[in-house]
Amino acid sequence: MSTATAPHAPGPGGAPGGPDEVDLRQADLPPVARLASLTLGLVVAGGIIMAAGYGKAHSLIPPAVLAGAAFVVLAINALLVARIRPFAWTVFLRVLGWALLGYVVIAGILEFVFIYDHTPAKQLVLFTCLLVLFAVDVPLLLAFSVARYQPVPAINRSP
């Protein structure tokens, strides 16, 4: 006994299972996940450089450049997200809010550790900048990743 299914359009190489409605909708979305991953990589690289030289007199220029680049990429990413129409904004904002709450707590705990360890002022400022970038970037990535697959609400138009 088999159930009849609708034939699938051929996918790559003639294989069944071509793009569905969700896949076609995804084609118009900006590369938010890729840019968020780039931002996260820049932040982590800056943090590793900072941690490697912790407690020593070393140049803060490389991690500062990485933090600046991460800020630029995050700002571009936020602008690209803001321009998406139509989008499941209710879901996006709900996930973003809860994820921000969680990551602000994580960043706050790490900030407390840096202060408790008497991190020098210049290093503390740079660590704080990297933590803020981290605490904003990851929730943006999570919220976008959830909302992109949600049904888009219908727009009510009056005749």
C-alpha cells in the first residue's frame, strides 16, 4: 500500500525535491546569517588576541581594529534586516528580546569577572566593546534564523 504524492520538480542534477515555497522566499533575503557569523568571528578573534596578552603590556591596535570591523559589519547587518519586507517581525522581535536578555546576562557576568580581576582600564574598555558586540550579534542571528522560516502575516489592504 502506497500513498499517492504529488510529483516533485526535479532538483539539482534531475533529482526529485526541487525548491518549495519556503526556499523560494529565502532567495530574496539578505545574507544576515553569514554577516552575523563574520561579526562573531571578528569578535572572537579580538577576544583571543586580548586574552593572549592579558596582564602584559601589548598593543591594543589589532583587537581594536577587529572590534571596529565587527561593529561595521554588525551595523550593515542590522540595516539589511530592517529593510526586509515582508517578514515575520513579531516572531523576530520576540526571539530577539529573550535572546538579548540571556546574552546581556552572560555579558554582564563576564564584565563582572573583568572588573573583579582588576583589568586595566584600556583593556577593560576594549573587552566591554567586544562583549557588547557579542551580546547583540548572537541574538540577532538567533532571531533572524527563527523568523526567516515563519509564515509571513497577510497584509490587510482595504479596497
